Amino acid sequence: MKFWTVQCSFASYDAKTVVVEAETLEQALDRAIEEANNGDGWSSLDVCGDTFVDAVAEGNDVDPWKDFASSLAVPARFTERGEPPLVTVTVSGGVVQDVSIDGGKVRVHVRDYDTDGADDPSIQTDAAGERFTLADWSNDLPPDGPAEAARDEARETTPTQE
């Protein structure tokens, strides 16, 4: 049997409530972060995240770090972020038939460049000047307004198809 030196961590959450003046929501959030970071008064929320692996090396009591990274690659399921979501796009006959999302919430934009000279007002142009239509198959669309449901309630979203 081998020895392994593994550095484990968990996130400890602290909070600070600040009041700022601003013209827009984004400006208020920028100012709040700046003010919170520039002062004292943070309080522990007595909540922590799951334990994850920062770094690992083979051997007994060896440094698990090499050049500011883990000596050995840490498999995704053991990292702070965990296994990333998997998005599978099913295309048949040149048309997206389905987008399957497993393992989390993601934003999915499908660009269709087969516009065939269509004069559709929804056609967009990319940075290279190419025309495309955009279908949003996301399962985590940002809310349009303040939350109206409990945080743990799932929102239903309907994918947009072109």
C-alpha cells in the first residue's frame, strides 16, 4: 500500500452588511463589495462548505504543492467546484432537437449559422460578421425581477427554439 500526502480544505463563510448609495443595481453592488473589502466588521456565519482537496502528492509527509499547483492532478469530483455539468446537444437534419444537461445549472446558447439568406429579425451578427440565430437552452436563466418563490423551489424554464 502507498502513502499519500493530501491537503484538504473547506470554505468558511463570513458576512458583512453594508449600506451604499448608487444610481443602478450594478453600481450599488460594486460599491458594496468595495466598502465591505475595505473595512472591518465581518461576522462568521458558522456555516462551512463541503471538504475538498486542494493538493495531493504521492509519499509520506511530502509537499503536495509543486509550482503553485497540486503535484498530482486532483480528479474533478474531489475539487471545490466538483464535477462540472455535462451538456449534450442533439442535432438531426441540421436542427437542434434536444439539449440534455446533467449535473448542475448552466447557460447554453446554440448558434445556428445556417441562415440561408433569411430575412428574420432575430438574426444576429458575430464579431467576424457572420450571421446566426440564437437559441437559449439554459436551465438556469437569471430572474427578470426579485425572487417571488422560495430559494429551494425549482423554476421551470422553456427552451427557445428557432
